Amino acid sequence: MNLIFRNKKISGLLTVLPKNEIKFEDEMDNYNFTVAQSLKLKKIMGYGSHRIVESGVTISDLCVYGLNYLFDQKLLKKEDIDAIVLVTQSPDYILPPTSNVIQGKLGLKKDMICLDINQGCAGYEIGLFQSFMLLDQPDINKVVLLNADVLSQKVSKRDRSNNPLIGDAASVTILEKSETDLTIYANIKMDGTAFDTVIIPAGGFKTPSSPATAEMTEDAEGNFRSLDQLCANGDKIFNFVQREVPPMIESLLEKAGITKDDVDYFMFHQPNKFTLTKLADKLQVPHEKVPSNILEFFGNSNGVSVPTSISFNLGDRLTKESLLICLAGFGVGLTWASLLLRMEYLSFNEIIYF
Amino acid sequence: MKQKIIDILKEIRPEFDFTEKTDFIEQGMLDSFDIVSLVSSLDEEFGISIDGLDILPENFSGIESIIALLKKNGVK
């Protein structure tokens, strides 16, 4: 499905990362690899260190910390926020929505909208879509998009497929109406028949958590995990990404009437370096235009990986320059989505640590 | 080409004999992480980038299938 948005812009971006950093080497003994295998995979997959919240820290803590920083720095006024869109798969509670919790903790006005969206790897793109749609309303002038996840708490330490790459993070994106006539092109597809490709099988209403779902079992590749923990089928995800993402990007650029050379950066979701290198090769785009270093420095934080990559790799440049950027997210759902937009002269684009 | 492939496979999983005519995947000689390592080494050794769509277990089930994969991806 193709989408078009007009007269909207991103005016600021803040990424909040946990101070707690765990290095790949410190956890190697948990995995069913030889040291040589581990070190080779570290290089190929881009494992490095990942940022994990301390026990008890929730997404509302990260989001409130980030928003209070913006209030204190006078980069955002409380009274200007007309909507909060929160994209997460690790809410504070099953109910109420965590966006309401954040609104309450910050003492924001009541005349506003708070929305939670359950999405992961394509969560930044979906959050932008929803935020842009809200901005079509005459009374909504500023939307705060929050992407946040602390899924490390749902990953087995003995799961070599998922534990080395998981990261916790939050991002705050400010979206506003724009006077410019720049068009934002986007597209999205979903395939719910493969819903179990990335899944936490227990803990919802379908299979409530119990002593049985907490039992650790070994899979065919030597990973130990329980039904209460994240299970991602790496092979299936890789094949899905290589099959679906290149044609999605080609279609997006064709719709916008531009070439790959016109795009300054392809800011993609960050599952691992190997997947991103193969994507760049398939798209015939120089590797330096497709940053793949977020897993190495921070971990894969699902829907926060794209904003983390923008903050880390572009930083101050986006406060001084105008860049044409292609964003793409792909994974849980299955969902895959992309956007082409000009990001320019942001009020802020930085990383802070919680 | 064949000997180079065998050398790379030996480096990844030294405990197996990859000269035997057997299915490397069915016999558990290569898992998905081994395939990632293998692709990376083959890319480097032969100066190519194996198409992501070709990274399927069946293309790594034996020496002959790996040779066919390399030829498909431009190795002469």
C-alpha cells in the first residue's frame, strides 16, 4: 500500500539509551559456540556491546527522562504537545496504555490524544504514519512520537540467536505541520500468516504465563529459552528481508520519481551487519550509505533502531543540513514499511544516557 | 574452486570430513550460523557478494551445490 503525506516535518529527534553496557565477550560463555566461532560471528554479524536497562526500569522511565530533558533544555514546551503516539512491544502494563501513564507522569494537558501501537521492527515508520495522519487535524499542531522497548528482559541469556543483539532504548521524535510543499512518500505491507516468525509465545491471554511456560528447553541449534521469552526465527527473517525489502525500496523510489543516487542515506532497521550488507549489495547502494553499526555499539532495539541510527550516524549534521533519507523497517508481524523524506535543520538530534 | 571450498568448510567445522558425499545440512554438519560464516568467507575468497535470495540451506547441502551457487553468482 502506497501512502503520501504533505506539509509535515520532523523537527527534532532525541534518543535515550541505558548507561548499562554489556560486551559480547562477557557473554560468550553462555552460548553453544567455540571461541573461534564466536569471534568470527562477532565480526560478520557486527556484535559488539549492547545497552540493557537495569532491573525494574520500564519504557515510561526512559520516555519521561527524555521528555523532561527536552523540557529542561527548552527544546519542547509541555503545553504544545497535542498528541503522544507510543510504539512499543514492552508496555508498562497490559492496560492502561503506557502513553497515558507517560502523560500523567509528566502532568501534560488533558486536551490531547494518547495512543499506544503494538509494533516492533517497523515501528518507527508506522509511528511516523500515524503521527502524520494526526497532524491532518486542524487542532493538532505538534505530535510527540515515542518509540521505546526494553525487550532484553524477555530474552534468554543462553539464546545465541537473540541475546547478543538485543538492546533497550527509547526515542522522542517531534513532528509538526510544515509550510514547505515537500511530499513524503511511503509504503507498507503486512503478512500475518507468518505471525509466529518473531514471537513471545506465552504471557498474553492466549497462553498465560505459568510454571510450565517458564521451563527452559533446548532448540535444534542449541539455544535455551522458555515460552515466556522472545523467539525469532533468524533464517526465516533473513529470507523475508532479502525477498521483500529490495522491491519495496525500488517501488518507493520509483513512485517518488528519484534514483538511488539522489538518496543521501538509507536508514534501515538494524537486525545485524550481515543482513544489512546483503541488502545494500542487492540494492547496489554503497555500504557507507547504509549504516550498519547500531548493533555493534548499542544493540538492536526494535522500533528504536532507526532513530538511534539517525541520531548516532548523523547527529549535528541534521541541525545544519538538508538530507534526503530513505527509512525502512522490517520484521515482527510480519511487517515491512519504508518512507522517503527530507530531514533538515532539526532543532536537535542527539543521544542522552539514562 | 573445489579445494578452496573444502578448505573454508574445514576451517568453519574442523570436526567434519567435507570430502564425503553426504548432505551437510541433513547430517547436521552446518547450521545457520555456519552458513553465514561460509557465505562471508566465500564472498571474500572469490571477490563476490552471494545474492541474499540464494542464501538457502539447500544451496549449501554439498560441494556440488556450493559450486553451482558460486557459478550463479559470477565465479568462473
